[in-house]
Amino acid sequence: MLLPPGLSENSLLAAVPALEVARLADELELVPLALGEMLYGPGGQLQHAYFPTTSIISLHYVTESGASAEIAGVGNEGVVGVSLFMGGNTTPSSAVVQTAGQAYRLERRVLMEEFNRGGPFQKLLLRYTQALITQMSQTAVCNRHHSVEQQLCRWLLGTLDRVPSGQFVMTQELVANMLGVRREAITEAAGKLQHAGFIRYRRGHIAVLEKAGLVKLSCECYSVVKNELRRLLSDIS
């Protein structure tokens, strides 16, 4: 059976043994995701899981006052919809497309049938869920204890890992909403990074020029999350 072209663009699907992923070949639908598209809202019943390839999905929480903050990001390393196979079905957070692109979509029934078989696919999904929990925990710590400049560096590095071109279509207001801080704070932090030659910013666009500089200025949160993801998904034997 021929597997969908470009399947290797999502690390989770690429790690599934060919014989197992072949059972999903006819069910994996490559779909476009537009900037700002909501995949699910608070309390909504999820119908599909999404395995991003070139898109990035932001998982965020909106308070009663309207304030919001990102609790995790999901790109080509993961899957959106862990509540489906964890048994919760719904979640109080939202999933919104942060970077337009594509993703493989899988209907919930098919996902659950394959998950319940056990084996490598189930193990990969569970390990990724642990990595996602680590990201959420580290994000909470970072937002509480580290400077806006460090938070911005962490966020830029995480986005860079998912968009190797280093070119992001992103406004300062959107970044501020992601980090849950004032826009003025992002303007000041981004200005410092641009003055140092690490990024170039113009209205609605951010380009990373020197990753090493961002790594040096970032707190430990970026490396903690990245190393934990690598550890959990490097060996499923």
C-alpha cells in the first residue's frame, strides 16, 4: 500500500512502523489550515486529530475577562487532540492556527481504533502526551519567573524549530497575546533583539538572523522542552 506523500514531515507519523501506518493511509487526509482558524474551542467535542506538517497550532486559554495566553504550541513534532485518546474528549482550552500550512487530519473513530490496538502507535502518542505536559509545565514556570525578553527568545526558538526558514508572519500584538503580556513589553523586547542583530522585524513579519544569539539570551526552558521531546520520542522499542 502506498503511503501518503510527505508523511515524514510529521515526526510522530514518520516514527510509526510502515506496516502500522499503512492501515491509516486511506484515512489520513492532508488539509490546509488557515491563519487564525480554530480547530476546537473550550468544551467543544473534538472530531479529528491533526498531525501538522508545515502548520503550527497554538493551544491557549482565554479567561472570562478576555485575556489569553498560550499554554503550548504544536508543530511537525506532534499531534493536536490528545484528549481524544486520553479519554477526556473535551478540553477548556482552544486550538488555533498560529502559522498557516498543512496537517494530516484523522477522524476520531479511526484514531481510537488504532490506539486501542496497542503497540508502537499507542506508545508514541502516550510519550508525546508526556512531552506536551512538560511543555505546558515549563511554559507556566517561564511565564512566572523569567523576563519577557527570555520568554520571547524561548517562543521564537520553538517556532524556529517548526519553521526552519526562520521567516514568520506574526504581529507583535499576536505574540503579546501568546505570551500573555502587554504589547509594549513585546515591542521593547523585540527592539532589543533586533538591535543586537538576532532578528529583523517589520510590520507583521519576523525573521530570525542568529539562532545562537537567541539561545544564549533564552532561559533554560527552551532546552528543557526540546531535550525532553527528543528523549521521549527517540526510542520506542
